Amino acid sequence: MQHSFLDSYSGLDSPLRRLDPRAKLAGLFIFVLLCVTTPPNLYVAFAAYLVLELMLLFLSRLPWRHVAARVLVVLPFILAVALFLPFFKKGGGSYNLGPLSVSGHGLLVLWNVAAKSTLSVLAVILLSSTTPFADLVKGMRKMRVPELLTSLLSFTYRYIFVLTDEAQRMRRARDSRGWKGRWLWQARTVGHMVATLFLRSYERGERVYAAMLARGYDGSLPMVYGYSFGDAEWAFVCLVVLAPLAARVLSYGLLAV
Amino acid sequence: MHIPDGFLNAGTSAVTGAVSVGAVGYGLYRARKELDEKRVPLLALCAAFVFAAQMLNFPVAGGTSGHFLGGVLAAVLLGPWLGSLVIALVLLVQALGFADGGVTALGANVFNMALVGTVLSYFVFAGFKALLPRNRASFLGAVAAASWLSVMLASGACAVELAVSGTSPLGVALPAMLGVHAIIGIGEALITTAVVAVVLQVRPDLVGSWDLASSGGYALETTGVS
């Protein structure tokens, strides 16, 4: 079991953890929508979004190191796609950075994607690290997402850990035999591993299915939903929707002055 | 290739989102029809398998590494629509559970990888298969060519979306994306072909698009209960 990095803190008790998953799903989704549609020059609004998220992070009692490490997952994409922009885009005035010239418009686009993607990924981490995935899926089912999709999601999530374990066992076996992934043609070895993983998974799926049928499975899973949408939930949704909205309007007003 | 939030404009997110919701809906409809609604665990295991397989990085060049996409593999094994449902499930779990790929960019990611990289690439594969002679070698050749193309098509679609959103100019993003993915695509083709070859050998009944007479192999009958 070395995959505990995948979902380590969703069991941690906190006020955020106890909220109905529906409130967190809807509230944080609207928050992300508000964030990505904010014009990039409303700097005050982005600062307010960050403050709100840090407040929620404090409430969630998540270790900040863990959160920071997970926010970094967006970094490669920003680096690959957007870092060169200030040097290629034209317009918006230009600044000199040693021998390189940097365009103002390109810088604004870089700021735009870097700020929005970081803030959004933090919001999703706040959602996923304070909600066990099973409860998230139950919330989705309560929100009338088709049952076939929600049961597929929860099975997929369950099996991910089983298969990751299997894949890691295979990788350890391969590496202990001196494999170094250095050349492209060694992808063949990875191919054989993936094939073995597929066959083992599929045959495991067949066995699980037979076992479920033997226990009376008829296509639907009974659900116990331990949450209710009360005052705390309404307060949370109002906070994560109205506060950013207010910040956005205020920031727009400041810009117009 | 998982686009985070904030890289796409509202129009691109909305259009790709609408198309993707339609495609996932159609995939669910096909799953209900073809899998008698109860073989959910098998489909979910395929999705978990693609997720786990994506964690195996393979070397590209100069220290960078690419990972497997799995679109063509899923389509060749399960057919285009169930394959695309599987890839969409993987993306949904990655976006919600692991913050990998944005939630407002989910539509675009599903469009690129589950539609362009899976459904469209399946039809490319079917085209190659129809043109080539009917034997095992050309079946695997069609798989390899379609997997390489699937990565190119998906990354091309990604570059076009970024350009339409005004994030990066097409003249820079498209060659850069295609250049990197031309190499990643070779890994994708090698892995997909190796997997399909092994599965054809051991369980030819699992390769949905294999319509030639199976040559030997053994079949474990574990699904005899119904």
C-alpha cells in the first residue's frame, strides 16, 4: 500500500468536512466559474479570491505543505504553455529584460492563466481533500446525475487503488531486475506490463461481477446519505458565491475611478 | 495535455462542454443498451486500468517523459462509444478527485481525449483496417498508426482551443504541441500495439474490434453466471 498519497486527508474532521457535499460541489464550482470569467486586470478581485480560499483552508485544517504540493500539479502546464508568451505576444507596450524584450500584453496573458489556474486548482483541492470521494459521488447522485454514471464513478475510484497497487508491485519487480527507462524502445517493456495489468484487471472485474450477482446485485446500489442541506450549507454557498461577486464588483468600481 | 482552469475562454469552454455532455450521454445510452446495465464493474475496471496505466511514465528524450493516453486502446477493446465513456470517466475522476485538469476545462479535456483521441481515432483505425489486407499484422499496424495519430490529433485540438481562447498564438502552440507529441505518440503506439497483441494472444474475445478468425489462445470462462 504505497498509494496513500492519492487521497490522504479526506477523512480529517473539520467544519468543511462536515458540510453536505452538494453545497461544496455547487458552491466551489460557481466559485471557479466566477474566477475564470474575471477580467485579468481586476487584481483586487483575485486577491480577495485568494483570501477567501486561505480562510477556507484554515477552516479545513489541512496541512498547508500537502496543499501546496498538490497546487504545484498545474505548474508544468503553465510552464509548457504560457511561460514563453511574454516573449512572443505583441502589443501592450514592451519592457526590456536584459537582452530580451517582454511584451505587456503577453505578461497579462501569463498572469491571467497563472492566477486563474492556481486559484481554481486550490478550490478543487479544498473540495476533494475535505470530502471522501464516495460522499462526493453520493452528493452527485442526490443532484440527479444519472445513477449509471455515479456507480461507474464510485467503482472506478475504488478500483484505482487496487490497480495502482498492482501496477506498483509490477514496477517494483521490474526495477529490481535492473530496468532503466532510458530509451524509447524500452516502451515495449511498459507495453507488456500494461497488457498484463489489463488482463489481470479484466479478469478481476469478471470475478467481482460474478460475486456481486451471487449477492443479488440488480444494477442499482442502495445508498445511505448521511448529510442534510441545512443552515451551514446555505451559509457556505452564500459565502463562496456572494463574497467573490462583491469583490469583483468592487474591484471593477476601483478600476473605473 | 490536461488543460487546467483559466486557460480557455468562456465560449470555448461552453461549446466543448456541451459537445462533451452530449457524447457522455450517448456513451451512457450505449452502455445501457450493450452491457445490460449490470456489467458496471467491468467498465469501471477498464477506466481504473487506464488511470493506473497513465501513471507509468515512459522516457521521451532529454529527460522529459510522456505518459500513456489510452484512447485508441479503450476504443479497440470496447468499441468507440464505450471506449470514450471510459476515457471520460478517467478524466472526471482526475478532475474531481485529484485536481488534475480543470473543472471548467473538463468539457475541452473530454472533447480532446475522449472524442478526438478516442472516437475519431477509432474511425481512423477502422479506415486503416478496411484499407489494409485482413490479417493480424495489418490489424496491429492499423492500431499503431491510429494510436500515434490519436495523440497528434488530441494535442492539435488542444493547441487550437488554446489559440481560439487567445491564450497562445496558433503559430507557436501548434508546432510545439505537435512536435512534443510526435515523440510521445511513438510511445503510445508501441504500448497500445503491445497491449493489443498480448490480449489478442491470450483473450481474443476481449478485443471488440477483432473480426478475424481467432488463432488459438485460451479463454477463461469466468462470466458464465448470469
